[in-house]
Amino acid sequence: MKQEHFDAALAYCVRKHDIDRVVNGHRLFSRIGRNSALRLLKWLALQKFLREYPVDLRKNPDHICDLLNSALKNRDAKEAELANLLGWEFGFPRGCLAPLNALLTEDWHENHEDFAVALMELRDPSSIDPLYQVALMDLDYLAYDEACALAAKCCWALGAINTDAAIGKLRALAESENPAKAAAAKRQLRHQQRPADQAR
């Protein structure tokens, strides 16, 4: 991974955020059409990014999976962050399931919460064990978080997968000695409404 590619992706994400903040916060745009202004400025930001980045992710979304696999192979936290940025901007293809599952339980990067949410959206049973495993982990960089947001996101994802195995993991987490983790699992269990004919 080249530094300039990481910089281009980061700049694009920051630019999009700034566009939202400026357009939505400026009275000028209410007169010329806020939505039109947002569409135009975001399109211009995308064109700039596509000139600076070597892959057109609209045509080759599997590039994100390649980045995740490379990050996993090389234990490269910056490459994992690049894949994360691009995945949230352009979408994580289903081909990213295996590296997302594997990266979720690695402790050398800081993208666990985002990866857990990506797996929640993909809703694949292959993610059940990694989500359960990382929900039990206490990562050093999240030591400040007494609310256990990562475990909560893992519980959301298990609830979204909503198979017998996923519900079983939620029940196990509900017995956790950590009150925040147990509470997150119990909240998900309360939201499960699974007709018998949907059980798997």
C-alpha cells in the first residue's frame, strides 16, 4: 500500500464530511437547493478521488477485499484502516466476509467496531463465532470504554444474523460477568421475534 493512496482515501472521506457540514450549516444553500449543492459537491469530490486513487471502486469493489486480505497477511494496521475507509464509502462486497471475520479477532488494528457493524450488515452465519469471540475480548485501546461499545455492536450483529446459533451466543453473553456486555446481549434477546418456521 502506498502512502499517497491512504492519503487520497482519507482526504476524500474528510472532504465528504466537510461538504455535509458546510452545506447543511450555511444559509446560502437553502436558496439554491441544499440537495442539489450536496450532490454536485460530492460528485466533484468523488472525481478528484478517482483521479488520485489507482482503482475505480465502482467498477472493482473486490479491491476492498484484496486490501483486507493483504492487511491480514501482512498484519498492516494502516492497510486495514484504508480498507475500512473505502468499505464504508463504497460498500463491503460479500467476498469480504472471510477477511472481515478473520480481522475481527486480531488485536493489532483498531477497526473492530466498524468491522463488527459491517458484519451486521452482511448477516452471515460464518460471522457468529468471530463476533462472539471478540465480544469477550478486552482490547487495550478500548480500555477506557466502560460501556463496552464493541461488545454491544457484536450483539447487534448476532441479533441481525438471528439464527439458533447466534441466539445461543447472545444467551451466553447475557451471562457475562461484565454487566455492560450482559446488558447488551439481553437487549438483543428481548428484540428477537423468531417464528418457529424461521428457525435454522
